[in-house]
Amino acid sequence: MIRLTSIQYQFDNSTAKTDSITCSFNVTSDRNEYINGNVTLLPGDLEESTTLDDLTRKQIETLAKTRFAKLVQGEGGEG
């Protein structure tokens, strides 16, 4: 199971809008194997009419978890 361990917001100093959101994850198997990692959500990762400031915590977790899973599978390079 992928477990969210933290969410960090980075803000633009001049506009006070969210520039990016970094989420940290932990995955542990029943064989004591583990993966820890971070993914960063950027405005370009969202639908055109949505901003990072519009997202709820659950939406952030869902988007970041999907991106993290793709990254672990080797599919999460750019964009």
C-alpha cells in the first residue's frame, strides 16, 4: 500500500498562489522491502481550469499517488 506521509506547499512570494505541492510517500511490503519517495505537482499537471489552490487534500493525494505509482513503474519521467 502507498502511504502518504507529508504534503508541502511552495508559494509564490509576490502573488501568494501555490507554485507547487510536494508529497512524500512510503511503501512497505510484507517482506520488509520499502520505497520512499517524493513527487511534485505543478500547475501544468492539472486540467486547464484548475489551479493548485483549488485542490482538496484528498485530490492532492489522489493525483500525487497516481504520479508516484507511475514513477515507481518507470513511467513517471516528465509531465
